[in-house]
Amino acid sequence: MPLWALVIPIAAAGLLAAALALPTSAAMAIACVAALAGAVVAAVHHAEVVAHRVGEPFGTLVLSLAITIIEVALILSMMLADARAKTTLPRDTIFSAVMIICNGVVGLCLLVGGLRHREQSFHVEGANTGLATLIALTTLSLVLPTFTTSSAGPTYTVAQLAFAAIASLVLWGMFVFVQTVRHRDYFLPVGTAADESVHSSAPSTRLAMASSGMLLVALVAVVGLAKVLSPVIEVAVAAAGAPQAAIGIAIAMLVLLPETAAAVRAAIANRLQTSLNLAFGSALASIGLTIPAVAFASVVIGVPLELGLQPKDLVLLVLSFVVASITLVSGRTHVMQGIVHLAIFAAFVFFALVP
């Protein structure tokens, strides 16, 4: 293991502990930003080591699952600290994650992959399976609450919330089963990328275990530092006169940095299937694990969740899914598709800042 890959996560975790204990200052904020960037680079390195050891698609699942569990813990801690002020936090976080992943991450991967390799290939069966599951999960969690009539506003009753939570767990669990067991070949790299991954020597079990531990430390540092920086982001958003939704977008971007970096590196290496596995796997885990957790917390603390999206967000969500369906129909991609997704992502950010 390179020395920097061992030192940076530990140093970032130490700075996180210091930031939580000391008052936030300009120097501390700058140090946290630098530590966050270093932790992201270290997390991507260790995730690639683990992925190489366990093979695809288990490697992408490790990174997606690890950061989602930490993200869920972050959301729950913020809800329990101020429940009534955070009734829209799960909705904003999930919607931001879906838009960032489906348009920002996917668009960036298609763009850099197309510029580097002209055209790239992937398994239509695997990508469409992930997209179909994501559409169903998002509709059940974020769209239907806007139109139900059993409770006031964009909320679910306790029974409806329980149904959405169970459905989310079942859909996510079945997708993981299909991805890793039943139809694993749908999610493996295509062509020469698959051959290179098979013939390159895998790291030792000892190194993979050490990287797993360092990956966890790096991801805790990433999410923790994102939370530490959130007050700074809130002040900046307020100073700019932007709406509160911008805070959720900024935090979601920070938390998703490791997955984004790993997906882009895979696209540059002509492993677009790995990029799509990371993208859709992250979005599915974000919904499939977050909704059951926040539903349970909502029932326990007795505060309803506002899950339903506003009309503007519904339009952007439908547009994203329609364009993604067209992008994934042929099994081949090029730069224009990446630009279209990035344009939708830019519209999402712009209209969040200028509603």
C-alpha cells in the first residue's frame, strides 16, 4: 500500500475529530476542504483495490453500499437533532442524489469516455435493469406522495410510508441479487476491458482487507467533513441569496465525490459498464436504504415526512428518466449523449438556485 494512501485517511479522520471539537474558523474550513479532497482520492484508490480483489460487480457494490450507509446515518443524526426543521431533508437529499448521479455523473462519464475512446459499449440488460428499478423506487418514494389524498400535503400516512419502505427494501435487495448472483454477467465490463480485468493480477487478501479498513475511514472522513462544512455552505448560500435547496445540493455533491471520481476513472479506462454500475448502484442504494431508515425514524419521533416533489422537480425528474432511457437503448454511447445529460444537470442546479 502506498504510504499516502495510509496517511491521508488517518489524517483526514484526525482533522475531522479536531473540527468537531474546535470552533469553525477560516483556517479550519480551508484545512477541511483540503482534507476532504485528499480523503476522496484515497477512498477511490482503496475502492479500486477492493474491487480488483473481489471482482465486478461486487467492487462497485462495496463503494456504493459503504458511502450510502454513512450517508443514511448522517441524515438520521440531523433529523433527530431537529426533526421538525428537517421534514424535507430526506426528500431533498434523495432527489439531489438522483439528479446528480443520473445527469451529472453519467453525463460526465459519457463525455470523458467519448472524448477519449470515441464510442463506448455496455450491457443493455444490466443498465436497463438498474434504470427500471430506479424509476420504480423514485416514483414510489418521491412522486406518489404528491398525489395521494389520505394525508394533507406531499406526505404519506403511516401505512403508506410502511408500504413504500418495504417496497424500497425489496426492490433494492432483488436488484443486488440479480446484479451479483442471478445475472452477474449483465454487469461485467464489455470486451477488452473485461479481458484486462481478468488477466491482471489481483491484490493479496491482506492488502484488500487493509484497503477495506482504510476505505471505511476515508468515507467516514468524507461524510463527516461534508457535515462540518455544511454551516459554511449555509452562510455562503445565505450571503448569495440562494434558496435553502442549494444547501442539500452542495452537501450531496460533496458526499458523492468518491463515487463520481471512481466512475470517471473507470470511463477513462474504457470500463463504462463499471461507471454505470457505480452510478445506478449508488442511486438505488440511496433510496432503498434511506427511505426505510427515515420512515422508521419518522414513526418513532412522530413527525411526518414531506416526500412529494414540487411540480418543477417532477418535470426535471421525468425529463431525466426519458433521456436516460434513450441513452441506454443501444448499448453504445458517444459525447453528444453526455452533453445532453450535463445540460439537464446544469438546468437542475440553475433552477434550484433561481426557482
